[in-house]
Amino acid sequence: MKLKEKILNELKTVYDPELNINVVDLGLIYHIEVSADADVRITMTLTTPGCPLHDSITSGVRYCVEGMEETQKVEVNLVWEPAWSPEKMTPEGLKALGR
Amino acid sequence: MLPQNMGSETNIKLPFSFVFFSLIALVLSQILLLLKGNLMVDGSFRIPAIWSSAHLLVLGWALMAAMGAMYQLVPVAFLTNIWNEKFGFVQFLITAAGIATFSGMLYWSPQRALIPGILTLLGILMFLFQMFMTLKRQAKPTILTAFVGSALVCLFITIFMGITLIYCLKTGIGIEYYQVIFKTHLLFGLTGWFTLLIFGFSYKMVPMFSLSHGFPMVHARYVYGMYVSGLIITMISFSTNNHVLLKMGFFLLLAGFSVFSWHIKIVIKKRLKKKLDKPFTFALVAIGFGNAIHFAAFILLWTSSSSTLAAPLIYSYILLWIVLSIVSYLYKIVPFLWWTYKYSKKIGKSKVPSLKEMMNERIVVPVFSLFIAAVLIVFCGLIFKIAILFNTGQFILSILFIIIALSILSVLKK
């Protein structure tokens, strides 16, 4: 399994505590870049700019990937463009919302 | 472009201090009402024990809980940090001391309530200053800023009118304006401060708790325009004693509230979360009650019994709209505060509970349903002047408030 896929898989353990859905199924992870030195840069968003769990969720993503043996430096880049929309959710995420 | 690090994590000790104080004040206000409330059945509302209980409920509980919630929600909703947290702790101590002594003096010696009243005023002015400095930092004001900013202005007017009332009572100066000042005090305190504040934060919390997306926000401008116009026209009607203006003012308040209800319905229809959390559902139920009470108040103006039914309606407005909204949102806000304190450094490292798991939701439906029933019993007791109904309803309410306070505090064990 490639490191990117491993990271994505690992990120499925980070849950939005309000919705109780992981950040991957919620469609919050936009992009994962891995350098040759195994430094990781994650581009992600949140469901709304004024999310009260802003710091907790972004820190959770960083802690999670930092905890992987294969990774070195981890940077989380939070963006609002493109804005999050329900279409970014996976079928599993939608199912967890009762859809 | 929005800043990357918006630092939405307030030191939770600050909002928690307010919430703790508010829960104690809530229980005390209910016990006092239970012990002395039988006088209310005879229509004796303006007695020291009722003043004390009402201020413990409205200032000690609702205002302090609202302040605590604002210390938490303003950074979240307006994407800015609290101006000065240390100033916030000093403000808490002064306001808490002020409200405790003010409520005590209203009970034992209302003529000596001026100094504690000024202390309360100082605490509230400090809060207004803190919020003004915080909102000033907001990069781009929105309609939410208009709601919350106007609510804060109404809070200032309410407190100013309250202090003027005590001054009139103490010195006899301007006593002929007592009724006008008293009505304005109630209008701006209940419909101005609390309703505008709940409207404003509902526009943030309803989409957040229901995960609604793609809804229009244009209705909020009409809600704001109509409701604030209604407040101003009603205030003018009090000072001019003009019944036509009063009807116009009440109509605009009703129209503003109705558009708000309709707008929230649109937001909820656009939700992704199919099954809503129980406490949040009751916050939506409270909107229905608030709307119905506005409607009843407007209809009553056309009848001859408006003066006798005013007090029971105000009572139900406080309990079924303001209190039910705040309690429902506290069931969401307090677990969030505690979760942030306890688990924000653990997320991503180990398994952490969800917010839903922090609170015992099973008691919400029976407790909140009984709460509504008890308020309606008290309401009937007041209208028909039946002491047994009033006492039974008030006894149930007091017990329920204690259960609610303990249930909210139980989150600290998680």
C-alpha cells in the first residue's frame, strides 16, 4: 500500500466529535502530498468556517499522521476554497447521517 | 481571505464560571418562587420575593448563561478571539457579586438595592465593553453581527432602565414615568436582548447542529428589520401612550418572529443530518412557542383582557421561549466545552468520545416534555387564579430545574 493510501486509511480514525463521522468520509481531506523525505502536507477544510472544533479537528489530523512510523514532518493546510459541500462526502459518510 | 489560525479555543474556565453560577442561580430562583410564589396567584407580582426570584432567574441564570455562551460562541461565530480573557474573569467576579447582592437586597431591603444594582451594572458594562472590543476585531461584519450587536445595545438599555427604576423608587423623582420605564425595561430585556441574541446565534447553531447546507440567508435581513422596528415603535408607544402604535409595534414583532420561524424551517429542510439530537429538537420547539406567544400577545391587544393576561404571557415567554432555548443549547454547549478541555489534545492519538456520548440524552425527552407541561400548568394557574395549579406546576418546575442543572453538570464526570 502506498504511503498516501496508508495516511488516508489512518485518518479514518479521526472523528468529528459533533457528527461522529471520520474526516475522510466527511470529505474534509482535499489533498495529501508526500515528499521524498516522507514529509507530509495535508490540505483540508471544515464543514463551516466558524466550526467550534476548528483547532481540535486540525490538531487531531496532525497528531494522527505524526503518530505514523513512516512519516516525518507533518503540516496541515486548512483552506476554505473550494468550500466544503455535501457532494464531497463518501457514501459511508452520508449513510452515517441517515441518508 | 480568512485567517488560517483562528484560535477558536477559549480558556474554558471563563465560560464555565458563568455557566456554574447560572445553574446555582437557577435552582435558587425556583426555590424562592416555590416558597413565596403563592402571592403571584393573587396577582401580586411586584413584591420583593418575586422581584428577587425574577432577577435571579433572568440576571443570575439567563444573563450569566448567555454571557458564558457568548464567551464561547463569539470567537466561533465571528472568527475572532476574545479581546481580553483576564478582563473576562474580573468581569465575572464583579457581575456575580453584583447579581448575588442585588437579588438579596431586592428580597430583604429593595430600597438598598441601588449599590448592588450599580455593581451589576458595572459588570454588565464591562461585558459590553469586552464584546464591543471583540466584535470590532471582526474582519467582515455580517447579519449575525447586527443581531448580536443590537442585542447588546438592548441589554444596555434594559440595565439603564432598571437602575432608573430603582432610582425612582428610592428618591421619588420621576415616579410618574415609572410605568413607561418599567414596560421599556421588560421590552428591551426580554424581546430585545434575549430574543435578538437567540435569533443571532440560532443562525449559527441551527445549520451547525443539523449540518444544513445551501440555504438562503436573505430572510435574516427581513427578520432583523421587522423585529428591530417593532421594538422601536413599541417603545415609542409606551412613552406616548398611543394604542395604535402599540398594535403596530406588536404586529412588527410578530411578523419578524414569524419570518424567523419560517426561515429556520427552510434551514432545517436543507439539513443533511436526518435524525436531530434531542436537546436541539427542543430548541426548535421553543421557536414555535415564542411565535405562538407573540401571536397571542398581538391578538390580546384587541381584547379588553390584555392587562390581566400580560403577566401570564410574559411568564410563558420567559419559560417556553427564553429558558427552553437556553437550556436546550446548554445541553450542546457544556459538553463541547468539557470535550475541548479534556479531549482536544487526545484526538488523533487515542479514541475519544463523541459529544453525544458526553451527555445523558435519554432524560431529555421526558424532562423537557414535563417542563413544558409544568409551565402550562403554572400558566393556567395564573390565568384562572387557582393556587393549587400554580403550586403544583411550580413544584414540578423546581424539581425539573434541579434535575436539569445536575444533568448538565454530570458531563464533568465524562
